[in-house]
Amino acid sequence: MSFLLSVALGIAMVVAVAALWLLLKGMGVFDQVNNLVGSIIQDGDKKFDIMDFVGFGRVVSLSIVFAVIDVVIFTAIATLGAFIYNVSASLVGGLGLTLTDD
């Protein structure tokens, strides 16, 4: 269950990053950053372009890598948490719950 939840969170993270990037692009934030940094560090005919660093493909690829790492880590932590809970519940008696098909 924790694996499925972490996969869903990973997909949501990638979609959110893509939507945020498109929102920033639509608002013209990257053009303003280009103008600001270009006016500060103008180096002859070499023009600064922020898209070399934060292009859509690069940002989405990096978010996919983070999502995969998140899936692995979240699943491992949830498994460890379930194990610790089961050990502590067996030591102190735990909470008895009976489910029926009525």
C-alpha cells in the first residue's frame, strides 16, 4: 500500500513541477531573469540564457529522478515503520481488531 501511495505522490510531483514550470514560462519569469542577469554580468557578445540551466526537459527529467528516489525511500521508511509498529505491538499487546463479513 505504501508503494502505491508513493508512486501516486511521485506522479503528482512530476505533474506539479511541469505545471509550475509552464506557469512560470507563461508569466515571463524566465525572460525577466535573462534580462536581469544579462544586465548584471554582460560578457561581450556572449549572451546569458537561463534556459540552458532550467529548460523544460531538464527540469522534468530531474523531477522524475527525484520522484523515483522518493518512491524507494518512502516505501523503505513505511516498511520499516510497519515493522517497528508490529514489533512494539507484539511486545505490549497491541490493539485487537476483528473484522467480519456480516
